[in-house]
Amino acid sequence: MKLSTKLSVAALSALLLAPVQAQTEIQWWHSMTAGLNDWVIDLANDFNASQKEFKVIPTYKGTYDESMTASIAAFRAGNAPHILQVFEVGTATMMAAKGAIVPVGKVLSDAGYKFDAKAYIPAVVGFYTAPNGQMLSYPLNSSTTVLNYNKDMFRKAGLDPNKPPQTWPELVLAAAKLKASGVSCPFTTSWQTWTQLESFSTWHNTLFATQNNGFGGTSARLAFNSPLHVRHIENLANMSKQGLFHYRGRGNKGDAPFYSGECAMATASSSTYATIKKNAKFDFGIAPLPYYPDVAGTPQNTVIGGASLWVMSGKKAAEYKGVAAFFNHLTSAEIQAKSHQRTGYLPITLASFQMTEKSGFYKENPGTDTAVNQMIRKTTDKSRGIRLGNFVQIRAIMEEELEQVWAGKKSAQEALDTAVKRGNEQLERFEKANKS
């Protein structure tokens, strides 16, 4: 008995003195704010609670531009995060950052996970996949453009709240009726270059840039000064002069006047759904992006927005194993469906879309399937997406030139021609800097 007791005490002492196995930490830098920041934290917490080997630590690092700048500095200093969230316009830049990233497809396969491209929504996986079929980054928060509209204002103007405008001519007529009924801001937009030039192009199966919008190589040059593009910007300029279209600023500045009930219609990101549902004090609807019915092959599919997760190089094998486990966790149909319903971002897999559909969510929340339906169509070489170098700078140029149009200082043709010329200078710099 005494010997047994001594052994038990010894065993307990050894157990207490044994080193505790530390979790492998995975640093994740992101740019989500407010409710979306809460969502990111919940994603990490859910994964951390599902196993004991790894711990994902999400950290807000500022806007997309700011986090990219911080990550470049961190990479050069040797302390980059394991995972970096990068908006879609930074995709080509990240691809060109030789030695800085590890393709997600490799991280997953090295850890024993299978990447099945057929399981993902075509337009989503196509954008973040290399020509050899390898996934480059993980599409965390993919969105696309939609038309939000105020049903209460439609009723007051004598418009059918269940029949939003499908075409641009119909939208102009609806805007005129809304104005006549006393609406001060019939139509506005957020992310004007994304909605009115980028998604506009793919939706009309028209090239935004040569080389299949940059997917064919760094020799791509801009092409958004075509007759169709000029026609559209001219129409918006005329709407602006008539008080039918109100430009409220860059980025998502057009969202707030819609949320507040000032503007009746707004082209915006599908991710606005959660905020509208939470804060809007009016009946609202979600509709597809309008199109010009006389353009052959229209509508096609809208372009992807949002951001993806890139894996930075120079980490330990055990850490990459944790990154792979986290991404595999996120791909779960249940988690994707829950995130889609919570945020308005796209479900990146077909299984999560089907799960959401079967749950009755779309019937209970009409219009929430709009973004998915716009993206699940089979893409073409002209509509797969837009992948250009120095795209952040190009967007800033486009913003400047469009603002000249809304201010009445330039014609649509002059502004788009200038934007193409200035943007091509950026593409030439990128091509020279990335020649092998």
C-alpha cells in the first residue's frame, strides 16, 4: 500500500512538472470593421474551439490599402503574418510578389487536404486560381454588385415594389418617377469604378482590358473607353444633370444615404445586406445589376469583389499545417452557409448555396440570392474577372476622371480616354517590373 501510494505521488508529480504542449499560433491580419470584425473573430473562435493544436489570432490592421502596406514592411523585416487578407484588386500584385507567398493549393495539399475546384462557385474559384489550376488564395469574403432599392419609396412613386428595374432604360424611368414623387436622391452608387465600369463590363460580356482582362498576361492594356462604356457614362452624366443620379463620393460613401432612406436606389456590394437589414427603417429589395438589353450576350455575370486570404512564406511546417486546417474548417458547408446568411457575402461553395436554399432562407429573405445567381453562371474569357497589376493606382485614376464627368468638366469620351491612357502607363510600369 505504501509503495503504491509513493508511486501514485511520483506519477502525479511527474505529470504536474511535465511541460504543457503549447498551441501553434497562427497570425491573421485583416481589414474587417464593425459587425464584420465580429464575424472574423467568431470564425477564429469557432476554429480554436474545434481543436487544441492550433490557435488563430485575428488582428485588424487598417484598411485594405493600409494592411497591404504593413504586410510588405513586415515581410521585409521577417515578421509577416501567416495569413493576410487582401482585396481583389491586389490579386495581381500578390501573384507577382515572388517569394513572398505560398499558394493556398500547395498549403492544403501538403497538409493532406484535397482542393476540388468543382466544389466552388465558378466565378469565385476562377478568379483566385492560376492557369495550372492551383488555388492561389482562399476566397474568404467574396461579394458582387447588386441594386438595392427602397420599396416604400417605390410604392409612393406608383412603382411596383416587386418589379425593380431590370435594364438601364427602366432605371432611368423609375428614377424620373421617384423624383416626381418628391424623392431628392433617386439613384446613387458606391464603389463607382467597380459597379459602373468593372462589373458593368463583365455583366455585358465586354472586355475591360485586353488579354482577357489581364488573365492572359502582364501585357494587358485597358479597353473601357469602348462605345458601350462611353454610352453608359454619358447616360449617367445626363442623369446627374437632371438630378436623377447623385454621386456621393468614393468607396462606400453611397451606402449611407441609402441606409438613411434618402436615396431610393443604389448600386452597391452584396455585403451591404447585413447592415441594411439591421438598420434600415423601411421595406427594401435587392435586385440584379441593370443592363442594356440591346447588347448581345447580356447579362453574363458580374465581377467578384471583396477579398481573399493569402499565405505568407517563411513559416514553419507546423504553422502551415495549422493554416491548412483553418482553411479546411472554413470550407465547411455549414460555416459557409452561416457566414453567407449573416454577412451578405457569397457562399464560396455550391454546397453552402444549396444548403441555404433548402433551409428556406432565400424565401424568407427575398433578394438575398441575387448575388449568388449573378455569379453561378458559367464565365467567359471576358467575364471571368479582372486581374491587373497596379490596379489600386488604376482605380484611383478612374475615380478622378469619372469625378470630372459628374462635375461637368469633361465629356464621357474624354474622361475615359484619359483614364485609359493614364492607366496604361501604370500597366506598362508593372509589366517592366515583373518581366522574368
